[in-house]
Amino acid sequence: MPGILEICCTSYESALIAQQEGANRIELCDNIFEGGTTPSAGMIKQVCDNLNIDCYILIRPRGNDFYYSKDEFEIMKSDIEYCKEAGVKGIVSGVLSENGNIDIERTRELVEISGTMDFTFHRAFDLVENPEISLQDIIKTGAKRILTSGLQNNVVDGLATIQKLLSWAKNDIKIMVGGGLNSNNIDDLIERTGCQEYHTTAKNWVKSDADFKSNVKLNGSTDIPEDKRMVASADEVRLLREILNKNFSCV
């Protein structure tokens, strides 16, 4: 189905907003400011038990690079097995080699463990040196989709590479656009790429319900407010859905 909207969610609240405002699916993760890590078992169960749209889970044991130790890889495999038992519909993951290429063997193993769950290779792809070869390597793993900003910090700067990726992918793998995507640039991306799948956090900062303040900073960052929480914006998700519906209404 064209015009797919996937919302990256870091909370149950965001997941409910995404569903209510017309997202086709969510990617559930934690620690978004580290680029995302695997959410807790409790969060996975809560979301899968209460949402009607598909829930994909990020499998990433830590932030930073995507080259994992043997022990970290075992954690990833165990997390996928749990997702299978929890009724998860899709896995978002991937492994790079020590030199930054696609680790075909390890990624293929994750895909095989995922079984019937859909498998998206995440934005680790945006760190590779040769996107055309790396795309072909991911196809060899059996993954169904690549999430990418076109090897740039955002989709606008990566537009030219995204266009090439869609040409190289043909019908062998899906390309999902994400990274700096919003309602201000999605029209242009749709027109210039024809891509059918779009990914965003649609983030919004909401004031905390807690009625107290403190000068102590527990999160360790001056950039992250402790009296607010990040949730998906209902208005932004709704607008993105309307734009996609408009652009794909004749497809």
C-alpha cells in the first residue's frame, strides 16, 4: 500500500497518538538521543497488547557504532526471540563490520531469527562508504526494507542519493525515507522521489504534569529539559497523514 507513514515512538503515549492520527505503523525504541536502543520488555508488551496498527521494534543493545561484540550480538538475538513471543510485527536492526561495511552474515542471522516478522535495516546504512554495494549486500541478507536519509544528516541533503537508491533497489527491496522528515518537506520528497514509505518522530515537547522543579540535572544534558517530555505531535502526524493521502489518492 503506497503512502505508508511510520512514527518513531519512545513512549506508550506517543504510540497511542500515532495510531489515533492515522499512522500505518510505529517503530518503538528507547534512548532516542543516543540514536535509539531496544525498549523494555514491559513497554513492548504494553504497546503490542493495546495497539491495532503494526508495531516494529528497534533491536540495538547500545548507542554509538553498529559493530557489536559477541555478547552484544547474543543480546540482540534474545531480544528478537522475545519480540516473536510478544506478537511483534517487525524488527528494525542491522550490523556493520569493523570497517563500516554491511555485516552480511550477522545481519542475515538476525533476519532468519526474525522469521515471519518484517525486517528493516536501519540508518546504520547511512554510515557506509558505498551505498550501491551496501544496498546489494542488504538484499543478500533477506531484509525487506532500508531506512535512510541518503547518507546525510537529513533527507533534504540526502535527496540525490535517495533517488539513486530507489533506482538501484528496483523491486528487490523497499526504501523508506527518514531523518529530518516533516510536514514542511514531505511534499517535495514525494514529488522528487516517488518513495512510498516515510518515517519520522513528529516530535513535540510537552510540559510535565509533575508540580515541582529542581536545579539538579539527572539526565546529564543541558539540551534536554527535565520539566518536559518528548511525545509525538498529534497535529504533525495528522498533517503528514493528510499530505500522504492527497499525494497518493490517485495511485
